[in-house]
Amino acid sequence: MAACIEACERAFEAYSKGAAALPSVISLDVSEHDGEVHVKAGHLHGARYFAVKVAAGFPGNRELGLPTSDGMVAVFDARTGAPAAFLMDNGFITDLRTGAAGGVAAKYLAPEQVRSVAVIGTGAQARYQLDALARVRPAFTRARIWGRDRARAAATAGELRTRPGLPGGCVFEVAASVEEAVEHADVVITCTASRAPLLRGEWLGSGTHVTAVGADDGDKRELDPSLLARADRLVVDSRAQCASIGELHHALAAGLVDERKAVELGEVVSGIEPGRTSPDQLTVCDLTGVGVQDVAAANVVMERAGDRGEVFSLEALNPG
């Protein structure tokens, strides 16, 4: 996670400075099975590899005893375009880099002293977002978990109590409502597939930071648009993408926010725009997931793999 946070931080900066190539996201719905597929790609100028990622989400898999998310990353040599690796990670890189993006956001936008955290959602990002937060704000002592299914929320809280890397002595609790979960929270993380607002601005006190990661297509939303209007600092991973599919998209449609209010996380990382400048600011970061994160994570994997990865030639797979 530490390496991925560092890599994503550099990637966001490169993207906002125009030092990255990033095509539009391809979205595919498999409606008869309630599935969704996202294809993202990108290249960081000067990086050894570029990558194309396919990520699938099928919530019905839970009843089949299968993971609800899956995917793979195809890595190519940026000098020749030749395939370099197929990372059959079953969605792990997506989960890791999504968590890492939340870590970058918290590094620049969360209060210096984070004691209480609220997590809205019980899926993979309930784990990975806390993993990343623990890297940049390691002193939180309480985390409240809310999910529509209370039993799943309790199971998530139980798993988090023994998860390596989280602060020792942190108390993990199940909240009866979103409002209860966010009461007195210094950081609020929303990581659901909701298609209706879950979090209202009036529930949050001054000085709170919100990281929203669920709205990765135009129909999804977790925040009441008035929250974005109220925010003292509104940060997005990609201004264009969030205006199209993120929380920003819904606030713009409601006429509550001017697009110019939103600054990119890469602009904050590079110092072009400020992050949090006072303890009492309400900050919001809208993360829809950009391809440069996948490229950054894939490059870390390739650097660490070195000669340890298994390599198969086409000839070996198809002799003759």
C-alpha cells in the first residue's frame, strides 16, 4: 500500500500537468446478470510500461460464493508496444490503487489529527481505504461501519479488528444509520454502489474530510449535491471525468456547483492548488478512478517482479 500510494501520488501529478495519456472510460453493462464492466487505460510519459485494465463487478456473485469484483491488467512495453505481462490479479490491483487514491486524498485534505473515522459500505474498499488511511493518518482510535445489511457490517467490523496494518487499539463499531456513523467523524469514507444520496451535508461538522469512491458511472451517487456546494475545498481525481460520471456530475446537474470550484488532486499534490489550509475546513474528494492509477500500480508490480514473473512465449503455448 505504501508503494502504491507513492506511485498514485506521482501519477495524479503527471495527469494534472499533462504528462500522461488517458483515453475515455469504456463502460459495459451486462444487465441480465446485474453486472458492470469498466475498461481503463493510460500511459505516464517516460514510464517503461503502459497498461489496459478490465474490471468487472457482479454483485450477484455473492450468492454463488464468488468474489463480486474481478479483472485483469494487460501491461505493454511503452518502447515497442509489445505485450509485457498479463496480471491475472482478480481485481486486486484495482482494489489496491483505489484505496491508495483515498490515501493520497487524506494526506492532503484530512485533518492532521484524525481520531474518528466513518466507513459507509462493507465491501473491499471498506478495507483498502482504511489500509491507506492508516498509512497517512495512523492515529485513529475509532471506526464506525455502516451497511444496509447489518450482519455484513458486523462481519466487516470483526474482520477489521484483526486486519494487519490498522492502528492497534482502534475500536471498530457498527452504526445503526449513516447519520450515526458520521457523528463527530474526522474522516468519512463512502464506498458503496448506491444510486441515491446516502450522506447529507448537515450531518457533518466543520473540519471533516469526505472521500467518496463509489460514483464510478453516471447513475451512481453517494453524496447529497448540497454537500459539494457546502465544501470549502472540492477536489476531484479528474475534472472532466467527474463532471461526466462522478459526484460532481450530479452537483452540476442540480445547478449547485460551478465546475471551476473543483480542483484536481494532482494540482493539489503539485502545489498548484492548496489542499486543506485550516482545521475547520470541510473538504470533499470525489474519486471516480482514472487509468493513470492502474498504470502506476502496474509499473510498481513490474518493477518488483523483476525476473521472478513467469513468462510464456506464444510459441510455447501454441507449438507448431
